[in-house]
Amino acid sequence: MNDPIDKFPIFIPSITSIKNYHNYFELVNIVLDSNITAFMLSALDIACYFKNEFERVEKIIKKANEKIIFLDSGGFEKYNIPYYRKQWEIQDLISIAEKINPQIIVAFDIISNRYKNNHFKDLDFFKNTLELAEGIINVKKKFEVIIHSFNIEKIFLYLQKFKEYDEFIYAIGIPERNLGESFRIRVVHLKQISNFIKNSLNWHSVHLHLFGCSDPSNMIEYSKNGVDIFDGVHWQDLIINPLNRCFLDYSNLLKINCNCRYCLEYKKLIKENHNNEEKYYNFYAINHNLEFYRNIWG
């Protein structure tokens, strides 16, 4: 199967109702209208929050055209939030995946013992997901595995267990916070994981995905140490200052010295419509961020 993404590193906007329930569809539409290559939706969101609004979701999928959809499984929420434990099963993921038809399914979360209420039993969840996927979804779909572990040796151990499933695996995902408390330690661990994936497992086409990382300066450094894919949610509620790559409060769009097309259009609109700043703000602030991420590696 050819890689659906032709250029790395890449930032994927993660869209979650947990952070923005009330303007969820607005956010999705802004992303779809942007120049961003790929984005991530949550199957759990669609199933639990928008089960009566699936026509709107279908319109979104049709509008996606050639954009690449990552579909998050909701596995972490199932094992760590009691409310979802009985309400979210593998069949629910498969059902949503059939309707969404994503290119990549983030199909599994390995939970470490550090998390409470851990009901994970070895490879059962992932194995069952693959068995269902083979019968229900096009077998050419790729899967991503997320490992929630704070122990580098355990990460290696988990990765070895997936060797027999390597034809299905598109990427290995690690939350940034699990790699260590300091930036230096995280870089060291990323180098080790990247080397293990490429050299010990011989997975030269499997990507390393760092979850929850949207800080531009960190992303640039992490990309030099084996990370291909980044995602995060700060693009929704903070503004990136292009001069120093730092985040600012969401109200600073007019204050930053940015000449991207969205900032220039926004300033022009505000000049012409002094009392309608809020009407335009969300669209231009988010597009400013997405444009920055799109061009961060040139």
C-alpha cells in the first residue's frame, strides 16, 4: 500500500469535542477549507456526541475530498474513563470506520500500569480489532498503535509484540508527556525509540507519531530525532507568534507582526467592520495557526 502522505514531517490538527463541543462542526469545516493535508477525528465523539447528527458528519466526509483522515479509536477513554467502559466496543469503532472511510485508523491504545482502572490484557484488543477489520473494512487500511507507557524498556517490549502485525501498522504513537519530564530526556528517548523501530524491528516504512505536541520549536527539534507526525489541540485556542514560535493568548491576533494572508485579510476586515471583530476572529485565528504549521518545515 502506498503511503497516503507524501511529505514528512507533518502536523495533524486533532479535533475533539472534549475541548470544543459547541463549535465542533465549525472547527472541522475550517480545517477542511484550509490547506492542511490531514486531520484527526475521534470515532468516540462521532458515536457518542453526534449519533443523531450523522448527516452533518457525512457532509464533512464528502467535503474532505483528498485530505487524509486519521480516525482515533477512543481506546484510551474506554480503559480510563469509567463512563465509556461499557459504552464503547470494538464493533462501534468498526461501524464508524465503515462510514467515515479513513485512510488510517488509530486502532489501539496500550495502557501502562501507571494508569488506574487498567483492564488491558496483552494484545486482545488489537488482535480482535484486526480480526474484525479484516472482515468488515477494506484490508488495505492502515493502523496506528498508541503506547501509553512511561517506561522506555516497556515501550520496546510492546513494540516487539507487534512484529507479527507489521503489515497492518502505519505508525507508532507516543504521547509527548510520557517521554520524560525534561525536553532533553524526551529527545534522548525519541532517538532510542526511532532507532529501535528502524534498526531492531526493521520497520523502515513505519512512522513515529508524537501525540499532544504542537509547540513549534519543540516540533522542529523532535523532527530531527525521528518524529514524522505531530498532533495537538492548541491550534484551536492559542495564537502562534511567527517571530519566536511561541504561543500567545487567543486574543492577540491583531498584536502579532504577521503578514500571512489570513492576518492581512483579518486586519483589513477589522478596519472596515470595527464592531464585528468576534464575527471573524475564530476563522482567521485558526487559519493563521494552520498556515504556520503547514509551512513550518518549508
